[in-house]
Amino acid sequence: MKKKEPEYSCGLEASLDVVGRKWKVLILWPLHPEPRRFGELRREVKGISEKMLIQQLRELEADGIVARKDFHEVPPRVEYSLTELGVSLKTVLEPLCAWGEQHMAKIKAARSKKLVSAK
């Protein structure tokens, strides 16, 4: 059965389809300015399981955001890097990161307040 191609009503919908999950954005961040090996990514992306990292890297590769280079060595060596499309995406994410850093304390306080009132 052939997968149905997505129909986007706006650019934001297409963008969120690519990076809509927490892990994808956190994986993209350490891939610039230089490629990373799988183990390096696993250490840099705190809290991600090996299975989830593999899945997310495959999706990012399929979307043309990440390139995978297999060196065909023993022991296996694979590097991941941002494609041109991936670099342009990271450029767009930088202001979002800056906004989050600027408002992190307010966001944390609001979330804490919400958790306390829910109890």
C-alpha cells in the first residue's frame, strides 16, 4: 500500500511535520558546525534512548535534513551531518532557542505553578 503524500495548508504545518517532535530539534543542534558520530549524538542529546535516536535520525535523513556517511570500517563508523536544507533549518531555529533562553525562568515558573495547582 502506497503512503499518501501529505497535503499542507501552510508552511508552518510542513515545518512542524519535519521537526514537530522534541528529539529532532535536539538532534539537529549538535550537528552544526561539524558532523557527529552516533555515540557523540547519544551523549549530547540527554535522555534519548538509542532506539529513539536511530528512529529520529532515519526520519531526518528521509526528509533530507541529515546526511549519513558510512565509512565501511570495522568497527563500524558512521557520521551524521546537516545537509544544506538542514543548515537552513538550524538557522531558523536559532531565534526560537534565543527566545526560550530569554524566557526560560518565566516558562519554568508557569509550568511549576500549573503542576502545583493540578494536585
